[in-house]
Amino acid sequence: MSLEGVQVFCLLILTREANSLSGPASVATESLLKLAFTIGLHLDPSTFPSLPKLQAELRRRLWVTVVEITVLTSLDSTLPLSPLVGTYNPKPPANIADEELIATSPSEGAPHTHVDGTDCSLQLLLLKSLPLRIQVVQQLNNAHHDLSYEKTLELGKSLSGHCREIAAHFEKGTGLFDSGLFHRKLLDTYMRRLILFLHRPFCLHARKDPRFFIARKICLESTLITMGYAESLNLPFGPLDDFARMSIRGSGLFKGGISSDVISALSAEIVSQVEEENGSGGPASSAITASDPLVQLSRANRQPLMRRLERIHEQLRQILALGRPSVKQLIFTSGALAQVKAMERGEDPRDAVIEALNESCKASVYMLRECGLSDGTAAMTDGSDPFSLETLDWFGFDFSSLVSLQDHRLGADCDAEWGAI
């Protein structure tokens, strides 16, 4: 039990989330939180006057990090947030650069203004919205109390204000971080994700109750902004930036603009538009409706949304071809696209969705087997950043061991089952 142990613990949990490693992160986070309480990180360092300035600042930064990880994992797991998280509010860390803290006479180091970029400035920027995010997560994970529509709009407005504050911070261009664009995307995605989660229940009701149209509009805006950050993901061509690489191998927040949350939100919006276009809430009664000018206008306005969904579907397919064994988003997107296209044709979407899911599952099995069976075969390369299986060490696992002899037999059995269907 030491500060170094807490630091390693935090890094391990973040590594698990950023690399989609299996296992419930919430269990590990609870242990981390209890460890932080055990060594007194929740107490303000001013309680211990003999502590050096370096130790005092390190304890403040670590406590904020532990609370941030706890809030994030609670949001992903939908488990209630520990009530102790918001109880203790030590003095926030000072905006001091690391080299000044590690200096021979750290007591002489003076905090910088919030305009100056230091190693702690991003943590302080995120800390401004921490009380609000704790409140939002507590409301979202409260199974015994339904959040009112008025309260939802109020919380969403406050989160939008923090989004503008994040944008203004990075507009100043402190020049400290070469990857400032990565941090801006990540922090804004975090806020937009909370906004989406807040308004999503009312967005679903908006399909039948127009009073909740504002929630539907806010969900669509948050979804499109988040998906816009995935524009740099352009497989099999490159190069990829840090945010795109994180999206490929991450989970939850770290999945970025190709997460299940934004895909399902965009799919629901497109289906809602088609249902409104048909008028009956189902497939069109006749193909004659396609000649209706209002229908043509509706479909033309829907095309940008369809192109985004189709592009995400293609990128998910390319990610699977790289050997990333995660197919849920790909299969879901295949079914959503099939449903929309069948409804636009005036057909019952059930058969089209089943066929699309069938084909997507078979294609996924085939691509995963190809990745495991390929021996030195170059896959999806560009001129400067090759994507061969041997060079994809940033995925964190050995591609050559994806398919063992047992997996070969399972793949053959799976092909036989699909053939029977």
C-alpha cells in the first residue's frame, strides 16, 4: 500500500479499458477506491504539514485520478456510484509543471495560471465538471428514481457549457501537447456521451410523443459530433492518428465514434425517420409512395445519415479484417442497414434483417479465420504505415495465435451450421 502502488493500479485499469481486456473493471475500481481511502488520499495534504510539496501535490493528483476512474467505470458498468466519492473534496492540484515539482527546491515553484499549459492543466480542466458528472452518473444509475425531463434538460445544458469550455481551452493553443487534438476529441467525446445517455430514454419516447422532440434533437447532435471524430479512421488507407488507433482497440469511452452507443442512436434516428415517412410506423404500404415529393425530400435529407452509418459499417469490417475479435458493432450495423433499406422498399424488414445478420456472422467467422491462418501475408498496407499482421504490435496480442487447431474445427462446424440454415 503506497503511492506507487496506486499509480500502477490506475495505469492497469486504464490499460484494460483502452485495450478492451476482458473482466469487469468495476470490481478492480472498487479495490482501487478502497486502497486510496486506506492510505488517506481522500484527506487534504494540508492535514499533514510535514509532507513535502512534491508528495502533497502527488496525493492531490492521485485522488482526482482515482475519482475520475471510479466515475468512468461506474458509467460503463451501470452500477451505482459509491456515495463516498463525492463526500471528500480536497483542495485541487496546483497547475505546476512536473519538472518544477521535482526540482531541488520545489517549495519555490509557483502555480501557473489556467491559461498556461502544464502536465496538470488537462486534469484541472476535467476537474471543473467532476461534480456535475458525479451527479449525472448517480442519476443515470439510480434504478429506484426516474429522472424528470426538466432535470434532464438542465443537466444537459450544463454539460453543453463544459463542452464549450473545453473547446475554448484548446482554441487558446498553449502548445504544450503535440497531440492536443487527441485530448480535445477525448474530452469532448466524454461529455457528449453523457449528454447522449441523459437524453436517450426521452429520445425513444419522442417517436410517439412530440413533447420530447428536443431530446431527440440533442441525441442526434451528440451522436453526429462523436461520429465526426471517427473521420480520421480510414482503413485500409492511412495513416491513423492516436484517436483512431484508440478507437480500434478500446472499449466504452475509448471506443470513440464507433461505439455501440452512437451506432444504436444513429440507427434508431434513421429508423424513426423512415417510420415517419411511411406514416404507419412500419414498411410503406405501396411502392407508389416513392414518387411522393415529400418522401423524396425526406430520403434526400436522410442520405448523409445513411452514408455515415455505411462508412462506420465499412470501417468495422476493416477492423475485423485486421484481426480485432469484436463483432457486435459490425453485426448490429449490418442488421440496422438492412432494416432501413427494406423499409424504404416497402418490404417487411424481418427477413432482410435475419439474412443480413446471417451473412455478417459468416463473413466475421471467415475474416477471423483468415487472420489466424495467414502466415506472413501482408494485409491492408499503405505507403508509410504498414498494417501487416507482424507490424500490428500496438493491438497488444499475438495475431498468429488467434486460431488454434481447436479453432479450426470450431470454424468448420460453424460453417456447417450456417450451411444448414
